[in-house]
Amino acid sequence: GRVSIESQPYLVTTTVHERWSLLRIEDAAQLVLSSLRWLEAEKRMDLSAAVAMPDHVHFVIALGTSSLAQLVHSFKSFTANKINGLLGRSGQLWQEQYHDHAIRKDEVLNDVVLYLLNNPVRAGLAKDFHDWPFWYCRWGV
């Protein structure tokens, strides 16, 4: 039972099937980020930040015209088709489930975004998140 509240900020995480490191491939990771930006341009959400890791993606959004389930389904379906075509593969790309966390009033959105952006640092992939090529943030950080 997920609840979708318009304008509610959410931290969403979805993982590549069997944790394959397909998003280590630059074109695949960039496709994930550009798909999120497209969903924002379509007014389906407001994208605050995103980071594509080798086997998963995190993003902070506020819902627009779509429910959370509709939004994540659209994102996963589109990116799966495009990435599978890009890599000459077929089959499942994303794990079926995803994790969402509604950002409560007592949490600071800025702290959640910085936590998300520093994911590559905590994973030992970069010394500073600015050095990781697959991230986006609406604000200068």
C-alpha cells in the first residue's frame, strides 16, 4: 500500500535485476538521468537530485501529475526498453520492486539530497561526488 501525495518529496531507489552493473556503462547511466529529466519536463514530477550507481539509481522527486507507482513504472519500462536496445540484450532490466521514502517535515530535503549525492563516495567509487559522472542536482552544490 503505497501512498502518493502530490508535491510530497520522495527518495526513490530502484535496483538493476540481479544487481548487474549495467549502469556502469556511460550511455546507460546517462539514459537513466535523461529519462528522469524528461519526466520532469512532462510535469509528471519535480526532480531535485539523482545519482546512477553501477547497479541501482536513487532520485529525489516531488510528485506532479502521476502517482508514485505510475511514475516509477513509466521510468522503469522506458529505460529498460532503451537500455536493452542499447546493449543488444533482452529480458528484465530492473528488479520488480523499488524502495520509496516519503521525506517527512522533520527531515531536511537538503540533507537527503546530499546523502544521495554522496552515495558514490560511500561506495568507494569517487573521492568527491563531483568526480562521479552520473549525477544531477537542481541546485548548485
